[in-house]
Amino acid sequence: MELRQLLYVLQIANERNFSRAAEKLHIAQPSLSQQLSKLERELGVMLFQRNTSAVELTHAGTKFVEQAQIIIDAVELLRQEMTDISELRTGRVVVGSMPITGAHLLPHVLPVFKRKYPEIDITLLEDSSMNLEKLTASGQTDLSLLSLPLEIPALAYEILGEERIDLAVPPEHPLAVRMSTGVRTSLEELKQESFIVLKEGQGFRKMTVDLCRQAGFEPSVVFESNNMETVQSLVAAGMGVTLVPRFISRAPRSEFVPVYLPLAEPVPSRTLVVAYRKGRYLSKAAEAFIDTFQTTVAELAQE
């Protein structure tokens, strides 16, 4: 049994498709199939059920994948520890980020980090929060910027801080005058409003819907978008209202600017975290990135 064979099985299990697995592994599909057949003959069990429409793990395959992941993690831990000892501050960190939140936080974090650790390379991977959890759990990112709660139990996390949630309304909306009066708006007052929200798969969409439900109503969603900038522009154009994280609501905008209002106590907030797979070795570079992230977010929250 060879280490590369373990990697091959894990990739096939992840993709459920030989062609995609071979492409990700940068080998020819026949070679991948031969290596798997060789391993199965050696083990005396079938790891996958193959048919024309799908590739599924057998019972033996499921057990193999569980142990193979532990072995690969152990090898990676050994490699990373040796790299840290030999290279000290050099290294590479793959960081997963939600596009919306990352766009407003990373420009503050990355320059600080690069000044402190110029020899550490940062690779960014943007995706929805749902996909980022999967990528982090499978080890395709070292760290990911997410918000609680996390859906996948295999993830651990370090807290970055609490981010308050604001209400965004059109400039002509009756509630907009509260920006000058200081009167706070309760979520219950939004029961009859039309909502513009992010599409399914975005963590903040779920949070918006959950907050409305906790306030006793189901939000009337009139528009959905993958982009928070689009959501805010539609609000500014008078198409509805929405909830917006504080780091985003206070960012400068050139046009189509809604009115941002603070919500009444208890003010809803979300907990931003840096997540990583449980049991995964965090390199010194990754730990340094977490430390820089926590410090920078704390400074931004005080401004």
C-alpha cells in the first residue's frame, strides 16, 4: 500500500467520479483505475461500487476513507512541523473567504500580515459559506472566514469577534427619518416589509430569515441576489429592505446608498470565526494569520 494510493482513494471518494478525480490529481484516468484495482486486489475488498451513473463507497471503502484521512493528516502534520522548524517564517496559507465579508475585511488584514510576514504566501479561495465549510473539512483550505453556527461537526474555530447587524431601508422609506432622531427599529416592525436577501447557500441569508422568524414572522422575499452590493443597491432604489452586517454597512459607497439604521435591543449580531478542520495541524504561518486577523478585527470594531 502506497501513500499516493490513499490520496487517490480520498479524491475519488470526494468527487464520486473517476474523470474528475483524475483531473484533480493530474493523472490519466486509466492510471487512476489501475492503481485502485491494484489496491483492492492487495486488500481483498472492493472500495467502490462502480456503475454508469455514479461511484459509491462500499462499507469497506467508508472505513478505508476514515483511516486514510487520519494517515494523510498525520503525514501532513509531520511535513508541516518539519517545514516550520526548517523555514521558520516562510510558508503558505490557503484562506477560504465568503466573498461579501472578505471584500470588506481582507483589505484591512492582508496588508498588515504581509508587512509582518513578507515571506509567507497567502492563497485566497472565495466561495459560499456552505461550500467553504465543505472545503475546510476536506482540507482544501487551511483556514476559512465564516460565521457561527457552523454546520459541519468536523470543524474547529477561533473567534474573531462579534459584528452587529444593521437595517437598510430606501432613503424615502418612513423609517429613514430615524437616522436623525436616534429611534431604534425593532425587527417586529418589519413584518409587513418586502425583503431583498442573498440567495440560498449564503450564510447571511439564513441568518436574516432566522432573525425574522425569531421576531414572529416569515419575511416576504421579493428579490434575491448572490451579491450584497446588488442587494443594497436594490434597497436604495426603493425595492425593499434588508439586514446588513456592520462591517459592510459602514463601508463607503459611491451611488445607490440606502439608509442604515441601528436595530433595537437586543441588537442582533453574528460571530465571525476562522475555522479549520479538527485535528489538522496549524502551521506557524496559519497561527500568525489568525493572530493578525483577530487583532485587526478588534481594531476595526473599536473605530
